[in-house]
Amino acid sequence: MSHLPRERDFDVLIFGASGYTGERVARTLSKWSMPGGAWATVRWAIAGRSQKKLDGMLGGLASPPTGVVIADTSDEASLRAMSARTHVLMNATGPYRFYGEAVVSACIA
């Protein structure tokens, strides 16, 4: 992924990283992003509503993310700011029928 332009802070951002699915994705990406890993040069971040929950999961990661972002599906401005910082946003919030549309809207805004 090193061929991506650098005008964004992150290559990949996992939104909802402290939830069941998001945490598993974050753990996998943290392994891949270790030195010598398949994604060693990837700038990645975790995101969610709670700084405390995100900070709490950092110790369980093989390598730390490039950043931690706070955003909430009920706050459109925070979603837009989050999506503007990354090339790829992986949405792990749910249930998607309630929270997915807000995230997609922020990405295409």
C-alpha cells in the first residue's frame, strides 16, 4: 500500500475498533504491520466513540496503530473529519442498519 499518496494521515482506519469485529480486525492488522510484516509500511488507525475503550485495547495489539481517532455516528462533523483523514475506512460499527448510513454519507461528502 505504499503507493498511496500521502495527503491523508492514514492508509486504513478501523471505525468501531473496540467492538467484537473491529477488535479482531485491529489485532490482525497490528500483526501484519509489524516490521517485516506484509503491511509493515501501512499507516493505520483505530477509531470509536470512547477514548477509554480504545486506549484499553492498545495493550492487546502486536504493534501500535499510527493513530487513535474519536468519532461518533450521532455526530456528523466527527464522522466527516474522521473519513477525511484516511484512504480506506473499514466500518465495524453496528448494527449497520442503524449506524451504517451515517458513515457512508460522511465518506462520500
